[in-house]
Amino acid sequence: MVVALLAIAFGFATVIYVQRGTAPPMIYAGAYAGAMFALYVGVRLLLPHSDAILLPIVALLTGLGLVMIYRLTYSMKGVDNLPTAQVLWILVGSGALLLRSWSPAIISALCTISISSRWWGSGWWGSG
């Protein structure tokens, strides 16, 4: 996770350097890094048997997408808040993931539902 977040911070620093200081502070990189680190710690604590490499890969890909959106829209008129909207959507998705993994009652209830016993065993498909 640290490598992914450092790569994203380096990408934002490069974009700011190329723009010669016309970019706002690295608020996007800071918000993104904080959200991804909190999400990683939350997922590792709440779901200890989950895949440990999947979230850093997702963080790297979404972070690179955020850097690209910021780089492509920094001088365009009318799309000033597009990177901000993207950061907000990333935060909403991260919060939804944490909320979903925090609720074990919902997970256990969903795991007990058996679609096969409901549909296949009832004779709807010609078995009864």
C-alpha cells in the first residue's frame, strides 16, 4: 500500500512541477492517501482473511486515474471541480466498503440465503 500511495504522491508532485506551481496544494493526493490508508487498515482489521494485495492494486489504479483527470483538466474551462468530484466519489465508495465490511449481521444474513434451494428445489425448473 505504501508503494501505491508513494507512486500517486509522486504523480501529483510531477503534475504540480510541470504546471510550474499553478496547481492548488496537494489536497487531492492527501485526501486520497488518507482515505486509502484508512480503508486499508479498516479492511485488514475487519476482514483479516481478505486478499491483502487487491486493495493496493485498486488504490494504485484509481490514484493513477485521479492524477490523469487532474492533469488533463487543469487548464480546461468548465471542468474545474472534476478532480474534486472524483475524490468525493472515491470517498463515498470507500465509506460504502467500510460500512459493508463493518456489519457482520448483514454478511451472515446474506450468507444463509440459498438461491439454489429457493429456485431449483421448488419445482419451478421442472424438477418437481
